[in-house]
Amino acid sequence: MKKTRKYLSEYSVHICSSKWLMMPSDQIQSEGTMDEEAENVSKTCHIYLICRRPSTYFIKDTMKHDGETLEVDVGYKIDGKEEKFSYKGEFPLLDGAVTLAVSDYPHREITTYDQEGKKVRGLPASVISVNQGWESPLKQLEVLYIGQAFGNGTRSAHERLKSHSTLQKILADSYHKYPDSEISVLMVKFEPYQLLITMDGSSNVKNDNNVENNRFRSILENSLSEKQQIGIVEAALIRYFQPFYNDKFKIKFPSPKVKVLKKCYELDFSGLVVEINTQELMFLLYSKERGLRDHHICNVDISDEKSRAGFFYVNLGSGNMVKISDCIEPSSYRKS
């Protein structure tokens, strides 16, 4: 069906990630404390992603320590085959520690002890693995589940996840099916949305200025709430990554029937753009449906009219409207 412009201007909601906190699943269950910055992200994050990557461990007999510098090999397995890399870095004995040792099997931590044999601090192998290059499988996080952690500052995402039933199921499945993998949770904070506008002065749209001005004024005066914005982010990312453990939003999104989009349809938005950037974190996200990237951009066409050329369409001349590539369409447009 030929697409045509309905208005001179089309609008899109644009939401980007900002701060993040990554936490191995075993730390979620622990009673440890976080620094002030990490605690703030945990309390104010909006979305969490449960992810899987290869599990790391120390190769016990390779450890050397001269009191200041630690040298050790770190191992991990891909399809049962062991891979390893060497680590060398400063690791002084602090806070009264006098000795250190690799923890018992599966050797996932190097622990320091004081004169009485009490634990002072630990260095997990998973922390060392963060320093690997982009090409390492240890830098690749498979997205298994996406959820909403709408923080209000009274209870952190860390606290809520301790009793999260889906996280417990993923952990149980992982131990059984993927014994060489570990589960981590990536908590992400998103910035308030911005308004994106496209205008096509070459189209033959006959709307007068009052129509265009009223649409624009309505969008500016009726802002989306924070809760509505995060509902959009959650739904868009689920539709984009298609995580194995999610059900809602994987197929019937976008659609005018989806509650989280009600305000967007009322204001006549025709597009959503949701970005999640893990470049600073130095990890790549992927799923069965999406390739490895440190910056994923989810473009969602929410036009509710099949003949309408919405936000993501460009005019190639002579009335030829073409949609940009890699754009998710409304469920009613897709072939059954």
C-alpha cells in the first residue's frame, strides 16, 4: 500500500539510557554494602536486564603475590572447552590483612585474611574479567529478561530483586543447562524523554497552520509522566531484544490496544526511539534476535493507519515514501 503524509510534521518520543549498575547474581543475594553512587543508581534505576555470560574462575596453582602485585591466570569455558588469560595488577594487603589465598572450588575469588584468619576483602574473578578486550566472550552479555524497576527512592532494585521469581527461575535453569555461565543484572537509569520532529515541506499535505500548531501545542502541554515513559522503554526493549524469559510485549507491540501507548496515541505520536548504551560499561549486549552492540537503538513505528507515512518515512521524491531500515512495525501491519 502506498504511504502518504498526513501532516507536515511527525513526532517521536526519544528516550536514552544514562547511568548503570552491573551486579553478579550472587551479590544480589548477599548482605554487602554499596558505595553512595552505586546505591543511588540502585534506588533510582528504571529498567533491569538479567543477562548471561561465561563464568570465570582463578587457576589456583598460577597465583603469585609479592606483597603488592598479584599475578594469576583466569579461566572460563566456552561449550566445555577451557580458555584462559593472564592477569597482573596491584593488590596490596590492606586493612590489617597479612595473607591471601584462592577460595575453595570453584575458585571464584581471591581472599585476604588478617592475623586471626578472618576475611578482610575479596577479589572476584568476574571483576578482573572486565578488563578484557571487546573481542572477548567475557564482554558479551546475552539478554535473557527485561523488567521494570520503577524506583521511588524508598526501596532499591537490589532489594526488590532478592525475591524476584523470574530471577530465581533463570538461576535454576542456568545451573542446570549452562553450568559454565554466570547470571548478572544490569540496572539502567533513563533520562526524561526528548521530542523528535520531522518535517516534509515537499509533500502535498493540505493542512493549514492551525492544525499543525494545535498538534504541536498539545504535545508540549501534555507531557508523558515518568511512569508512562518507563513503561514505553520496557515494552520497546522487550520487543527489540525478544528475551527468552519475557512473554508480554514480544509480539503484540506496538498496538493501539497496548495500555502503555495510550497517551502516545492520544497525542498523535507516530514514532518511538529508545536507546541503551553500554559503551562506558565496556560490555556488548545481544540476544537471539539482536547482534552484539554496545549501543542499541530501538526504532518503533506506532502509526495506527496503514496508509500513513509517519515519523520514520523519508520522501525520495515524486511521492515515493520509504521507511528507514530496522524499524519495528505495528503488530497489525505484520504478516501472520
